[in-house]
Amino acid sequence: MVLRSVVLAVLLLAAQSGITATPKEAPKSATSGELAIITQAFSEKLKDPFSMRLKDVRIAGVSVCGEVNAKNSYGAYSGYTKFYGVYLDGGAGGKSAAMILHIDAGSDDTVATQMCTRDGM
């Protein structure tokens, strides 16, 4: 929990100060292994994470973007919406991790869309 707060604070400070994190790698489609780690990261963010569907998940540097659809409180799918997070590749033998930082919540909330556009995804 503390690590999550620190990462979020650093990203918010960077965003407010105008610092941009340009990915060093071109965006690529997430592999099945990367998708499994990203899926696990959603378990804390969604009301029904088992109903989650992902599409167009791409990784560039440490940024991860894509679209997510999951069931809402009424048991209906709410439609695909953009998400933004970080993905840390543990390399050969290391432990990879992902953290979902923002899921857009409608036309007035486009933070994830803006971050993904900034990172070329």
C-alpha cells in the first residue's frame, strides 16, 4: 500500500510539473504472460474483477494502456473504457508487476486517455 502511494505521488508530481515520461520503446501488444499480471492488478480496482474483459492492451516502456469492460453493481457490462497503469518487467527469472493507476469514468474524466496519448498509445 505504501509503495502504491509513493508511485502515485511521484507520477502526480511529474504530471503537474510538466515532466513527460517518453517511452524508450515503441508500443507493443501485451503478451499472454503480461496480460495475466495486468489482469491481476485489476482485482483491486473493479467491483467484479472476474467479469473483466481487456482489449487493445499495449505496453511502451513502463506505461500500459488499453480498454477494460466489466460488470457494474447491477450485473451489466458498462462498456469499454480506457485505462492507464505501469508495468515493471522483472526480466529473466525476476518478478514482474503491474499497477492500474486510472480508469476513465466518462466524458468528463479522460486522464487515462490523455496519459496513453502522451505515451504514444
